[in-house]
Amino acid sequence: MTEQMRTSTRDLEELREHVTGWLRGKVGEGATVSELSRPSENGLSSETLFFTATWREGRTRCVARLAPAVEAVPVFPSYDLRAQFEIMRLAREKAGIPAPRALWFEPDPGPLGSPFFVMERADGEVPPDVMPYTFGGWLHDAAPADRRRLQDASVGIVAALHEAAFTPEELSPLGAGGLRAHLEAQRAYYEWAHGKVRIPVLERAFGWLAEHWPEDPGPDVLCWGDARIGNMMFQDFTPVAVLDWEMAAVAPRELDLSWMIFLHRFFQDITVGAGLPGMPDFMRRDDVCQKYREITGYEPRDMDFYEMYAALRHGIIMARIWHRRIHFGEQTMPDDPDDLVLHRATIEELLTSQPAS
């Protein structure tokens, strides 16, 4: 997690020519597209492109999201960009979430080699993944009151999304809802991503979850799916953009809460392992759940189960990313397949625990 990881095989100048041609078909022959660039600090699944589009009626700073090319070893087996586009739009319009304004969805893979959508680019600061924000930087160095303000506001984003009312028709692009369906989808994802190289620590985690299944998983809501501060942009410690909706799902509320808590723990553990203090007072489970309860009146439950589930889900993703790095010659295959999971020690610790009653 300390250096830039390759995520694409596409040539930026060639893409620029294709984006320009596509845009002229949308807004007129005079349209132009600036030089394209990619993010350097976050984003490891879909391909992201930054550019400025100019045409007779205006000028807009844009972000395009594309499904990755097959030869780039995609993180996920499929990328339903139409669903992402629609859920992002719904979250903005019906839940008041500051998701970027959705501009165009292009289902035809012809122009760029895959379907894509374009959204308006927002301005703000993002807690980086590389190097993790727990190592230093604007959030790490902020006053405790400001860090807490950012934490509470981030929980508020998740709460607002969960409290919003959506129709079954609006959520239909996400498929079957519920915790059981979500876990079975994760099992299928594991088999797709790692069927040729079994990862024992992840398979033990699947077994632990089956043994500690919640008696009542609770009501399903629209979950962001990738609910973490690294997918938000902030101004004055206030969220101004909520990004990356490709993991959205209809599932229990705890899915988002545990992901937000665990992803900070993931970065914090890396930092402590490097001999640095990190941010031990940030995104603690009790604080996050208390703020969520204050906002919604809902009492999060079975959080030990959901923390393990978050650790498992993240383990599948991180091991897949390691495979991508092997493909690009950035890493070698470890002797122990469990070492494909950067946080295997955390999962092993959780495997010895018993959920609180």
C-alpha cells in the first residue's frame, strides 16, 4: 500500500481521441477534450479518467468511469455501470447525498472499448489510500475536534442514505436483497477471483460466519457498499462528494457501518505495523455506532459478525489486487497463499473471537 499500483493498460492519448469523438456526437462538432489523467492516490477497481470538456454551451470538469480491460486483471467479475449511474443519481436526488451530478451513460462499448459513464468532477480533499492517511497528512494532522467532525459527518452520510425511501423498482438494478444473498454473492466472487489458488484463511472466515449467523439480520436498506472516507471528498472536514457506487447493494445497515469501521482498522493496523501511532481514536466502533444511533434511532447489532464479514470481503478484494500486481510484475506469488491477504493477522485474530451476546 505504499506505492502506485497499475490499474489500466489503455493509452491516455488514444483514449482522449475517442472521448473527443464521442463527446462531439453528444454536444456538437466543436467540442474539445483536455489532456486525460488518472487518479494517483485512490481507486483500484474501475478505470477513472479526469478531463475537461468544452463545447458551445459551456465548459465542465468531468470524470469518466470505465470497466477495466480484461487484460488488466479486473478486480470484479462484472461492472454494471448503468446500475452505478442510476444509484448515484437516486442517492443524490432522493437521499440528498452529495454524489457527483451524473451527466451521461454510454452503454455502447464501441467508443472506448467498454461501457462508461461521465459525471461532474467535484473539488475537495480525499483521505488517501496510498500512502494511507493514517501515516500523515491533512487529516492525520488535523485538530481532534476537526477529525471528529469529519467522522460524524461521514456517519451522517451513511445514515441519510439508509433512512431514505426507495421503491423496489428503483432498487431493482441491484438484484436480490438480503444478507444471505449478499454472502452467497461474495462466495461466488471468491470462487471467481481465487478458484485456482485456495486461500485457507478466507475459507475459514466463511465457516466462522456460517457458525455465527445473526438470529435476525434486520431490515434491508440501500447500502453504499464501499462506505469509507477514502471514497469521499471533503471541504472544511465536511463531505462534498460521495464516490464509488459499484458495490452498492440492498442489505442490512450494518454492512455499511462495519465496512467504514473496518477499513479504518485496516489502515491503522498497517501504520502500527510500521512503527507509527496512526489514528487510534478515529472511527472506533462504539463512537460510530453511537453517532448512527443518535441520527437514526436504530441500534446497530451483531457488529462482531459484520466486522468479520467486512474483513472477509476486503480480504477477497485485496488478494485479487495482489494477483493483479503479480500479473504486472509488481509482486511475486507468496509461498503461503494466506499471505495474499494483507490483513491475514486481523482475520486470524477475529477467528478466535466469539460474538458478543
